[in-house]
Amino acid sequence: MELSEDEANRVVVVNGTRLDGTLYDDEPCKFCGFTPIVYVDLYDAYACPRCVRWQHGKRSDPECIYCPGRPDSPWF
């Protein structure tokens, strides 16, 4: 797995896929224990680059602007 971050520009690269976000190493993935997980700006959500899972399900708030368009799993 390829994982890097350009902190100055808030860009994370996961396996060659660039996305706006940051690496978050304050707590590990709740599924596989991998650290760091990735905060994905586009969906206001955290994802694990190792197990390719979102850390939390979609919110039930109908006013949420992020969740309706979020794919079932991260795309990296």
C-alpha cells in the first residue's frame, strides 16, 4: 500500500489516488487497527486505507450534505 501526505496542500495519496484530506493518527482503524486513517474532506468522513472501509456509517440526518453522495466504500 502506498500512502503519503502533502500537509501544506491538505492532499493525501493512497495507492496513487490523490484526494483532499489529511492523515489522522490519533486513533487506529476500528476494524483492522491500522494507523493512520484518512480524513476525506469531500465526505467529511474517516476511512481506512488498509481495509478500505469508512469508520462510521452514514448519518441519518436528512439535512446532511455529505452522506447522500458518499459511496458505500472509499475508492482508494
